Amino acid sequence: MVRALKTVTQVWQEWTLGIHGGPAVRGLEELHGSAWRNTPAEKRSFFRRKRIIDRV
């Protein structure tokens, strides 16, 4: 996950399509569940973004 996202549009794009050559977060969740979030920083970033996605 990219840490420097500033807008809801960027968060949505990362979640649905992936950005900067990375996979879509939604796809990672579907394929691997929580196993891909292996560091505390990844977990924190994921749940912060998930709150935004759930409201969109």
C-alpha cells in the first residue's frame, strides 16, 4: 500500500485498480485474506483506508 495518498479518489483507485504498479487492495483481500498484511504498519494503513472505503 502506498503511504502518500492524499485524496479519497486516490484511496479508491488503490483499492479497486491498484496504483504505481501495485495490485488492487481488494484483490489482495480476496486472494489472501489478512495474510498479506504482515506488519503493524500495513495493518494500520489497511484499516485506516478500509474506513474510508466503507463510507464511499
